[in-house]
Amino acid sequence: MNLIAEQVSIALDGKEILDHVSLRAKPGTFVGLIGPNGSGKSTLLKSVYRAKKPDAGLVTLDGEDIYRLSPRETAQRMAVVRQEGTVEFDFTVKEIVLMGRSAHKRLFQQDTEEDHWLVQRALIRTGMQDFAERSFLSLSGGEKQRVLIARALVQEAKLLVLDEPTNHLDIRYQLQIMDLLKSLRLTVLAALHDLNIAAAYCDQIYVIQNGRIAAAGTPEQVMHPEMLREVFGVETEVYIHPKTRKKHIVFFSAMEMREQMKEAEVSTAR
């Protein structure tokens, strides 16, 4: 699935949230969207999954304007895991995941053995198989997140759009979910908060700042101290991790930087 957003602009209450933003997710690639809080990441994702139509610009899936597709056609091509919870009624985990099959069913069509097999597989892959009969509302934030990812998997779409997919997850499940998403070989567009996760798993990264794309490229091209200082306002050291062979970022607090500067001044004075 080839996703292209071209010159997307969105204003809310007279304030421009996105200003001529363009990005592309080629088939089978994992594309990360990073940036400070309020930079426009979630708004851009909403324009992709049709929750917020752009005031200007175009979003296409395999060359087709996404806003000309029916909701059913969109759901067959794209699965979405939003950051905010959207389930208010008390369903079991299994029932929540089964909802992902609705895009492939006619009205009142019964669930099949294949549907239940897909649900079981998705629950196993997300580590939630022992929670199948539990109430969704009784789960922790991280458990709910894994269930919603399982629901996206059974939808069998070729594009996954995820807003902070590792939010609320313990580090074990962060890595498990990211390994799973990477192994699917689907087109993935994900807003990510953890920059080291983005550097380790993304094929391409778009950096958004104040509603504009500030940088784009591979993690090797994008993740460097100057960009991180300018966009995120932090001091960093970036190096290639000897085991993962991926870029790894070490962050320094303002206090640590002041201490280092004092030590450097003392050393120079000597």
C-alpha cells in the first residue's frame, strides 16, 4: 500500500496546525513521525485516517483520493490504532478484537471459524491470549493498547496507522509490539514519542515542528544532535550502538550540561 500526503494544510479555530505538509510511506516500509507535543503529529494522522479533512492538499492510497473512498473501502485498506480510548461499552477482549473483522463482512453476517482463528492468532502475537474473556474496561492502559493493536491486525489491512503505539506499555511489550509491527512487512505510519524506538525501527522518519516538516530521511540522516537541539530543545550524544548497529541517543539534562561546561572551564583555566 502506497500512502502519499501532498501539501496538507489544516487550521483549527483560526490557528494553522499543519502548513503544507507532505510525506510518503512506500509499500512495506515503516515510517515514523516524530516531533514535540503540539507539533501536529496527531492532526496529520487524523487527516490520513479521515478523522479531519484537510483544508488544502491531498491524501492518496495507491493513487486514490482517500476522501473519495467509502468507509468500508477505507477500513479494508487501512487499520488505525488511535492514542485516545474509543471504547465506552463493556465488551470482552475477544469481542473487541472480533470487531476488526467487520470491514470484511456484510450486514448481519455471522463470524466464521477463520475469524475466530485470526482473533486467537492476534491475541497470541500481542501477548493477550489469556485475557480473551476479560472485560476490556477492566484492563490497564497498556493492556488495552495491545488489544487495540490485535484488533488492527485482524482487520488484515495493508496500511497500519498508529498514534503512539507503545504508549502506556512496559519496555518488554514496547519491544514486542515494535518487533511484531516490523515483521508484518506492511506499510506502517506511526507517530512515536520515544526517539530511540524510532531510530531502531523506522525505515524513514519525518520530523514535524510547528506544523511543518523540519527534516526527513533515514534515521542515520535525521537523528543528529543539531536537529534534536533545534526541534526538541535538548542536548544529546548520538552514536551507533555496538550491538544493534542502530543510532542511539543519550540525553543530557540542563544541569548536566552546566556541570560539563564548568568542568571544561576549570580544565581550560589550568
